[in-house]
Amino acid sequence: MGDSDRMERRRAVAADRVARYERMVEIRAFEDRVQGLFSEGRVHGTTHTAQGQEAVAVGIAAAVQTTDLVTCTYRGHGIGLALGMTPEVILGEIMGRDIGCVGGIAGSMHLCDRELGLLPTFAIIGAGIPVAAGAALTAQVRGTDDAAIGVFGDGAANIGAFHEGLNLAAIWNLPVVFICENNQYGEYSRIDLTTPIEDLADRAASYGIPGIIVDGQDPDQTFEAVSAALAVARSGGGPTLLEMKTYRYAGHSRADKAEYRPEGEFERWYERDPINTFRARLESEGLLAPGDAEAIDERVAARLEAALQAVEESPPATVDAMFGNIYAPV
Amino acid sequence: MVRMRMNQAVAAALADEMREDPDVVVFGEDVAVAGGPFKTSDGLLEEFGPSRVRDTPISEMGFLGMAVGAAASGLRPVAEIMFIEFLGVALDMVVTEAGKFHFLSRGAFTCPITVRASIGAGLGFGCQHSQTMENWMSHAPGLKMVMLSGPQSAYGLLRSAIRDPNPVVVLEPRALYGGRGQVTTGADGILPLGEARRVREGDDVTVVSAGAMVKVALAAAEASDDWSAEVIDLQTLIPWDRDGVVSAVRRTGRLVIVEESPYTSGWGTEIAAYVGARLFGELRAPVLRITCPDVPVPFGRELEQRYMPNPGYVTDQIDQLLATGRVPDPWWVGEGRSA
């Protein structure tokens, strides 16, 4: 797919809740497929998947403009797909192929799409937080109505970059929305073992900015919350911290089977699975007719199969890509 | 030509770039209202206003991260690190973020940040405020790095650093801020990155130096009637001027490197290895590195002066090299310490 297809995917998610549902299904199936490819030994290295967090991804993508810059973590496949990146450019990057969004020299943790507003995703916990504030500084100095979004996990709320980034954004009243995807685990450790408070949104008070808890399993609520915070940012109201309560279905990375989870925890969260609950809502509203959900599942499966084929036909990452972009030409 | 101090030359370069490019912004600790702790941004707030010239909290990771995001989205931020050691708490933003954005975006994003930091010993700041730390950056592809040696170098290299589309670290020897010199301002005063500058002609030995050691190397060269030294100011440490240095050393047959940093893993180690390999068989003497010892910078005045290469010591080391054809021991071996 070319540029226009990626922009079309973005517009679809922005405009239409059924398209958001389909994208959530695509993210889930994509992540499952990626895990399968790793366990089959068809991909080397590591990967971090985001099953369970689909409603956060589409809520953000539906609310931001393509001229807003987004920083995001190494657990970024879902947000990349939601923003409009295609399965083949992300899978191509994960598999180290030329078709990948960075030519296969970066890997699963490092996705990027300038046209869609996605800065290179961050594999250093918390690093994207002040960087998002910097993108917002550009909007403020130039006087545009752009804003920036900094997405990070609950683990990042304990690193210095979180404090420094929020503090700076607050004192300079920057147009930035900080989104904490609280998926309950920082790497292998449950949040309550590493953090003395229950709600990370409370930390916003230290910086004198709003801190809002959002149901991260509901794409309507994530969309509304990000839209509202962006409106505040664009109108000169400064930064907001959104804590999206969500749940990571998989382990931290491919090697992690998440055996540290308390019994029953996954099942409790799965009762409120974001895809199942959103499908039920769309069906009850009449936006999904009988058979529509199955058709979406089939469409997504076919799209992913075609993507995998395109990736496998693509040559490996090239020496040109390795040497080509160390320095920008003067 | 205008006579000015090096700190004034820094401020002049910042002001001229800000006049020419509205995307240039300056921030750091005490750079706005106070004009910089070393007066390197004096007058900028008054001329360019509080949107483009900003005081930050004591928050290096935060404001360097902010510089990265601002640069990727179109500004040309110049961030000041008061003492190079303070970069230690923010190094990720320079070496792992700024230096990799172009690579990680397949060339779609650039990250034209300029990170200015004061460096070096000689002013009695103690071992946590007197290092040079250039090798924090020299092993991180994607960055450029320059070291200032005086007012003209400050004006010319800083302007190039700000204009460069890549992240550039500018190391500013603190002990030189007050030193005066004639400066050509405007377009004619801009010095390109990546080119060394010959500051003295000579035939018997090529002395490569950088930063505060350029002045030391020059004084050492002036002091000898027995040999004549060509002195080169390397100016850009990354990427350094390989062709310029190799062709100079090929002509004199001898290479001496003078560094204001510990012996182990200095920038001169790389130059010695490269030139030694390229000119094996053509050199008339082994490569001599004149450096500081592998110790933290001492505080006491006499010791601090002895810690750094000084002109008399450099002259003596080169005398011995030319007389014996062998690398002389550093001064601390005479004190019973290992080389």
C-alpha cells in the first residue's frame, strides 16, 4: 500500500466507529500472528505485543490529527496500525525486511511513519515523554494549533523523564497530552509492587495539571478523553495526564510467559475484553448487523495473510539502509 | 574583525543564527534572565524574547528530551549544559535518541539539536565539574562533536553546529571563556565542521590538539629553537579530519597529540591508531600522546595545573621524542606511578 492507503486507513478510524472496531480486530489478530511467527522460529530477536490494549490505540488514533506528533513505546504495533500504518510495513520491520517501515534495520521496537505523525517509537522507558513535550514546544513557538501526544506505560511513571517532562510541559503550558497506558505490569513486575499509589493520574496534581482516569477498555471513552484533552491543549489550556486503565494479555516480551500473574486475573479482565464489549455495543446500536462481525474477521484474516506473503517476498534489509541514514546531508 | 572574549563570541554566534533563522531557540539553566552562568547568552532574552530564550528547571533529561522533540518537529534548539558532567543524567537523549532518529526513520526525520556544554579543568571546580567527557559521545554513531579553542573557533564552529541538520555537541573549555581574540563575524567567520585547521607551520613534527590544549601546543612550539612544529587544531572530534591529519603527518613524519583528558581511551587514541596504521613505515618516530593521568581532576591549585599538559611539559616531551626516537615516560612515572 502506498501513502494514500495509509492516510485512508487513518481517515477511516477517525470517521467511523465500525472502522475502529475492525482496526481493533486487526490489531488483535496481528499481534497473535506475530507471537505465532516468533514461536515458529520465523522471526529473530524480540517483540512486545499489545493484545488487550486495542481500545487505547484506536481511541488515540481517532482523536489526533496527522500534523500532531505522537511518541509511543516499543509496544507499538497496535498504535502504529491504529494510526494507519499497514500490516505489511510493520510486519516487514518485525521480520527485518526491506518492505519494513524503516527498511528492516530497526526491528519490532522501532516503528516510524512521518506522514502519519509517528516519531520513531522509543525502546528506552520514558524517553518519549519529554520528547513529546518538545514537539509541543514547536507548535507553541511557531504559533500553530498542532499538539503532541506522549504515550507511555505505567512503568515509565517511575522514571525521571516522566517527572521532568510533565514538569516542563506544565510550567511552559505546552499543548501536549500525556497518555499513560496502565496495563498493570512494568516488564515482569505488577504495578503495586513498584508503585505506592493506585492511580497514576494522581501524580498530575504535583504539576498542577488535570489527571484523568479513563476506562482503557472502551474505545468510545478513550476517544472522548483524548479529544477533550487535545481541545484543551489546542486552546492554550496546557497539558493533561490521562491514565488509561487497561490490561496486557501477553507477557512483557516474547520470552515472558507471564507466569507471575495471580490466578483469575486474566479471566477477570477478559470479561471486559475491549473487542467483545465494543462488538456487543455496536450490535445493540444496529451498527453491526448479524454476520458483519464474521465478515470483518474474515477480511482481517485475508489482509494479514496477504501482508505476510508480501513480507516474505520482500528482500532482507539492505546494506544501503544500514549506512544510508547515519547523518542527514548538510 | 571585532575583538571579543570567547563567551561573547558564543553569544554573538547564537544571536546571528537567531536573527537569520526564526526556528532557532535557546534554552537551559539560567541562560535567559541571567544571560548564562558564563555569560554565553547575554542579551538574547532582551533581543529575542521569552518564547525563543527560556530558562529551564534543573532538569537536563527533560530539557534535552524537549530539544529532541522540538528538533524533530522543525525547530533548531540550542540547549546549554552548564557543566559537561550534568549531561550524565541526560545522555540517553543525546546518544540514544537524537543520534538515532535519522537512522530509525529511514531518513524521514532529522534531529538538528545543538548541545553546548562547558568542559575542562583549571578553574578549581573539583573533580565533578572539571572533566571533558568527549568519549561519552565518540562511540555513538549519528552525532557530531566539536571542541572550541578560542573566540573565532567559538563563533565559527557554533554557527555551523546550529545550521547542521544533525545533532552536534559543542564542547566549550570553560577556562577559555574569558580569553580575548579578534573575531571575523558574519558569513566569512563561519568555520565548516569536519575540517581541522593548521594554526602554525612547522616541518619536524605535527602536533594535533583541541580545545584548551591548542594554546598550550602553540606555546610549546614557540618555545623551542631546536625543532619546528606544525600545530593543528582538530576542531571537530566527530567526524574528525582524517585526510587533513594524515597528509600533515605524512609531510613531517612525526605525530604528537596533546589532550586535556585522561590517557586511557582519549580522542587521541583513535587518531594515534588510525595514523599509525595508515602511515606505518613512513613515520620517523612513534606516535606520542601527551595527556592527563588516569586520575580524577584534583582540586589544589598546583596539582590541578600539573594535572593538565602545560607548555613547558609539552616542549620537554617533544624534545625527548626527537632526541631519542622513543616515546618518553609521562611525568607521573617520575613520581613512581605506572604509565
